[in-house]
Amino acid sequence: MARKVAATLTSTGTPAMFLHPVEGLHGDLGIVSRSDVALLVSKSGATSELGGLIEYLVRLDVPIIALTGHRGSSLGRRARAVLDCSVAEEACPLDLAPTSSTTAAVAMGDALAVAVFRMKGFRPEQFASLHPGGALGRKLTLRVEDVMVGEGYPSLSEHALMRETVVLIAEERGTIPVVDGKRQVVGVVTAGDLTRLMEHDEGWAKRPVTDVMTRSPRIARVGDLGSAAVHRMEQGPGGVTALPVVDEAGTLIGVVHLHDLLRSGAV
């Protein structure tokens, strides 16, 4: 339990180390300094192995936070703060093996870690920097520009006709941005738009794209997280599978596709 809480604290920007009380009394107390805070975990608060460790911490004036089920225990009385982890009974049928109490202690330790990193203003970028090799780090560092199709991605003028969309939609996985004279995105035409138009309008080829396109479409901006782009695609009554990507000036620079984001580990 204590190892897990220490790992959670460390991974969220508060360095922590696990110290077994017996090993501490046989040399490992050297890792403790006066600037530390000690988080001690004990269901009863009267564990004999903790006695010597508590005395050492008190002499060193190291603040003690107790995670215990007994506030009035020897541990509770020596602690600066007590986080009540008491349970009515253990999940063990004999009410003996630590089960419910261990779960309560871990939950309380995790809650403490979350409270600390919120107070410190710990940001997703910092979390990602501490998890560079895992899926979590990838999720928090992958940007839309890392996976978008950029150079050479076609777009349509707002003066284009629907017949000009056929080949482009087939070549570009079903989504083509429509831009104005400054390459600002004014709409999007999709394979679904084209199919529905062809089904009910024999003169579909001569229709302006502005009659069919989705106006004010969802977009992604340079610097957006890939996970945020996926969330944006899934919002609303109908999901989309691609987003135009624009730069700081709002100019189209590419398109990011859902499948590419998923394949790259954005979620």
C-alpha cells in the first residue's frame, strides 16, 4: 500500500520513497531529512515496528501524517495530521485479513496525492514528462500536427462546384475542406454529403459546394492534443472522422484523421 502511494506521489510531481520501518531502524533512516514529511500507514496505529521509527521522526522534527483506522492510537497521537481510514469490518469472512482497510488506505493515499498535485498546479505536460515511455505519456504529448496530413492536402474554393469534389473525396479518405481567398476554413464537404446529394439531385454535379458543405465545421488548431481532437470529433449528435487543422492565424495547413490519431495512441 505504501509503495503504491509513494509511486502515485512521485508520478504526480511530489518525490516520495517507501521506507519499511524495520529496515529503517537498521540503517535506511539515512534517506530521511528534516525537510521531509512522513506518511505512516497502519490500521491499528499501534504496530510495534513503527514505535522506533516514530521516535526518530519526532526527534528529527519531521511532520507525521497518519493513515490509520484509530485516531487515538499511539501513532494518531504523535501525528501532526490524521487521515481516518477506519472501516466497519474487513471483507475477509473472519474479519481478520486486511482487505477493506487496505483498500481504504490506498484510496486515502491516492486522494492525498491528487489534492497535493492540484494545490501545486501540476499540469498534464509535467505528467507526460515523467511518463515518456508509456501510453499515458504518448496521450499527453501527441499533437495534431504530429499525425495530420499536411503538405499537399487539397482544398476547394468556396466557388467550386460539386463535380470537383468526386476525385478529391475518393483520394483523401472522404473529407475535403472548403476555404476562402485567405485559406480560412469556411466549410467541409464529406463523402456522406456527396452520396446524399447524388441520391436525390440529378443535377448534383453543377451544385455549388457552398450549398452542400457543413458551415463552421469543427476544426483543430496547431498545438492541440490529439486526445482533445478525438474528443471534438465525438462531440454532438453526429461524430466526424476528420478535422481541418489551422495555424495561429486560422489558415488551413492540413487535415487530421481519426484513424491516424487512434493508431498513434492519442487515446
